[in-house]
Amino acid sequence: MSVSYLGHRSGIPGKHRDGANRVSRRQALRQGSMTGGDLRARQLSHLRASVDLPSEGRKMLDLIGELFPICRSITGAGLRQSLKRVGELIPLATHEVPTGTQVFDWTVPKEWNIADAYIKDRDGRRVVDFRDNNLHVVNYSAPVNARMSLAELRPQLHSLPDQPDLIPYRTTYYAETWGFCLPHRQLESLTDGEYEVVIDSSLRDGALTYGECVLPGQVEDEVLISTHICHPSLANDNLSGVAVATALAQILASAPRRYTYRFLFVPGTIGPIAWLARNQDKVRRIKHGLVLACVGDRGSINYKRSRQGSADIDRAVECVLRSKATPFEVRDFSPYGYDERQYCSPGFDLPVGSFRRTPHGEYQEYHTSADNLDFVSGAHLADSLGTLLEAIDLLESDVAFRNLNPKCEPQLGRRGLLPAASERAQMALLWMLNLSDGDNSLLDIAERSGLPFGELRRATEILIEHGLLEECAKRRQ
């Protein structure tokens, strides 16, 4: 099931109210009439509002540019080099899982590294050169050093006849074979004769490496953010997720946090499987989760729900997307895609959705040399980051409140709440009063009222100031 939306926003009130109201709010904070939970929510919201998203977009593009030339794979030096750079920006611990380790039904493979690769024609010219583009070599190719005819070489050459100017991305994980990738137009231009074929690579016992950044919160309950970091020079499918996850971790590291945040930078498929196998005691703490991939292209945001379908993370992301004045799409879970399928496997069934822009395989640049630095946009990286911050803000703020004057409506006019309020602000006050029975959370009320979450939270702060609402002692989990 797939649902497309055009988000709608109508007349959000200005950020500032009159001076007296601002003073009363400061007094309420000093006197403790606002709860600690609400204060943390306001602090996180303030942090989100203070983030310079265009600047963050440029920084994320710069990081993608740094990592783009590195030849990464599911193991090896390129993966470690990339994790080292990320670790210079956030507190990242790296973990090594030795070759041969059994992780559920899988086995950690040999470590792959590559120094050089080429195909030379009879005149000694490199007609295919790994140094020009690391996509030219089938990732995880076994070493080869041979001379062969074009007819012998041809089965090992991969191209895209329908995209004749692009280099495809191919892998040979878990099978010791080899190959080269090249534009189909170039393949068609190769002439008969003998070619020198060299792949200077190694497949040896070593380790699988993944990175983990844990930002402790006030509770052990966790929000999991996972992204794959194993692809070579592909800017959107791989590096956009790495850049956005890194920026998100940097921002949250300085924020007041109720939840603990766990960021995983893992090789695709085998990485989350290895992490889950080694951390089964931690899985119960994960209350919300997102897999980030393909978050830098110019398409609309496309969210894939968790296997649970209506987990709070699914509801929160959809609530945020509905409040944006831009198109978006929400799709039901399917067991095909990125690493969400491991977190959502029936033995774990974690509430982990997939956050992306154009889904994998649905843009023509996917897994080709056209997924380059020109394909990703700083503005769209920033939009992805901003949307994620809003969803996290919602999760952090999603608590239940209790109406302290529940028998009929309180007289809002004599409290000065109606004359200065817009019609939508009035409705937010009324919805909060009516549904704040100690059971409904802000997210519940946002869904039922159709009002933006931020509008309801502003109404909550006003009602707390005026002694009409209080946060329930027990937080919604």
C-alpha cells in the first residue's frame, strides 16, 4: 500500500507573542510551573530552530566530497578510512568482527582490499582504469593477473546497454570471482586482440568493521539511527545517509535528550546482522528507529513504515510530513530494501522505518556512475536533516497531559487567551483541553485534530502557564 500526500500548512502564528506573555513564561520557568519534560521539549525545539540548515547542507556536501573517492566495501581499509573521518566529527567507537564469525545464519566474510586494477590493450594503454573510477572494478573481485583475448574477457565485463555512457556498480560478495564495469559505448569500441588484465586485490582473514555512536539520554530507552557505509563512489546511495546521520549526531550531542540515541554506521546487510547478533541484550531498549539511505537527491521524501505499521516512529514521521507544505509519500513495509529488513525481521520486529527521498532503484542514476557529487543537493540534504530533527523533536515531546479544569470549558477569554489567538491557535487550545485526559499524548491529539504538532505544543505551554494543564507523572513510552 502506498499513499501520496501534498503537505498543507495554513497560517502558522508568529514565533513571538506580546512582551507580557514572554515575561510570564520566563517567570513560570523560574518558579517551576513548567515541568522538566516540557522545558526539555522547548530546549530541543529551540535548538532545532537555531540550526542553520543551509550551512549544514554545505557541510554535508563537503563531507560527501571527502568520502566520495574512497573505495569502500563491506570490509577493508576503505571502510575503516571512512569511519575514521566520521569519528573525527562525532564520538564514534569502532568494532571489529573477525572473519569466520557466525552471526545467525550468516558468516563474516574475508576482508577485501584493493590497490589497483586495469585492462591494457596491445599498445599498453589502460582502456579500463580503477584509478579513474573505483566503480570500474566489480566490488570484492578476487585477484587476477592474466592475458586473454577479448572473447575470453567479455563474460567478465559489465555494462548498461540502455544507459551506454554510465558505469554500473556491481558486487560479488560471498563468491570469489571477478569482473570489470565500463560504459557500454566503451565496451562496444573494444577491438579484438590480446588484453592484459590485472586486479591487484586481496581476500584474506581479517574483520568486518562498523561504527557506533551512543549519546546517552535521561532514560535507557533508545532511538536507533542506522545507515550503510559500504558502497564505493556513490553519493546518494550511501554517502548521503552517512552525511545526514553524522550531522544529526553532531546536533543531538549538544541537545538535552530524554532518549538515548544510538547511531550505527554499518556495511549493508551483514553489518546490522552482526550488530544484532552481538547486541541482543540491547535490542529491548530500542523504542524508535530509522534507516537512512538516498536522502540527498532532489526527489520528495518517501517514508517506508516499519513492519509494525503503526509504531510511534511511523506516526511521528507521517505527522511531521503532513505539516510540511511539500509533497511526500508514505509506503507500507515490505521485506525488500535496505537494512530495515534486518531490524524488522520477525525475531526482532523492531519499530524501525526507512527514511529516504527517491527510493532505491526508482531513479535512473541508481547504482551507476551518475550517482555522483552533482546528483546530490545541499538544499535537499538540509531538508532531510530538518525533517528528521522535527520528528525527533516530536518523539522527545510526546507526553500525555491532564486537564486541571476538566468539567466544562474553562473561561479562556478572562485569561486573555482568545483575543490575540488565531482561529487555529484557539482550536489547538480547545483540542488540548478536551483530549488531555492523562492518556492521550500530543501525537495522539495531533493525529485526531489534524493540527500541526508544533501548534499543539505551543498551546500546551500556554495552558501550563495558566494553570489549566499539567504533565502526567508517567511518561508515554
